[in-house]
Amino acid sequence: MDARFVNCYLKGAQAVFKTMLRIELEMGRPTLKADRKASGDITGVIGFAGDKRGSFTISLRGECALTIYNAFTGEDKKEVNEEVIDAVGELTNIISGQTRLELEKIGFNISASLPTVIIGKDVDINMITKAPIITLPFSFGTNGNAGEIFIDFSFE
């Protein structure tokens, strides 16, 4: 996998979290994903087409989704509901857009589908391609205690 793609996702996710949510993301070590299962309870999925074909997911646990929703809206939700799930879809779309801007800077023209949000643990995700899946783990909060986010992507 081209390291430039990793950098585009890193920059895209960090920019969105910093500017929209006022959350500083810390990236862990990128890895090859061994399976095609969601890493969290709520997963936003977007497919890509254009110069590259593939898909992107952002997966997080329910508590993390609540933290993000509350930062996004200024509310204080205590339970995951349809509004929180919709916010994960919107966050997926926004990060996708920011990442596509970064990809354009390195010469790739890519369009995206509308996001889909999948609920459940260990759910199989169709990543569209047979290419390896790269996982970018992120954390935020004091010593990463507030939340973990997993961005997975695969391009052909």
C-alpha cells in the first residue's frame, strides 16, 4: 500500500476532528487488517470510484460515538439513538470529503458514494476490493481514554 494514502487519511481525519469537534486525534501504528469485520459497534462505510476503486470505513464503539456526537452538537446524549447513528454517517462523509481533497493534492481524482452506517459487533464489511485492508487506529482524550476510532481502507 502506498504510504501517501495513509497520510491522506491521517490528515483528513485529524483535520476534521480538530476543526469540527475540537478533538486532537493520536494515530497508533497502521496495520494490515486480518479480517473484514467491523472493529467497533457502529461503522460508517463509503465506496470510492475514479482513478482508484475501493472503500473506507470508520468504526467506533457506542461510548465513543456518544462523545463525538456530544462534541458535534453540544448536547449531552447518554444513549446511542438514531441521531447518534446519523452523526456517524455524517462524520464518515465529512472525513471522506477531506481525505479526497488530500488525494487530489497527490494527483488522484476520486468520487464517493453516500455513506451507509452498519450497527453491530464483528459485522462483516464488504470492502469492494480484494486488495489488502489498512487499519489506522486513532485514540483521543487523556491517554486515549475517551475513545478509539478505527479507519479501514482498501484501494485497487
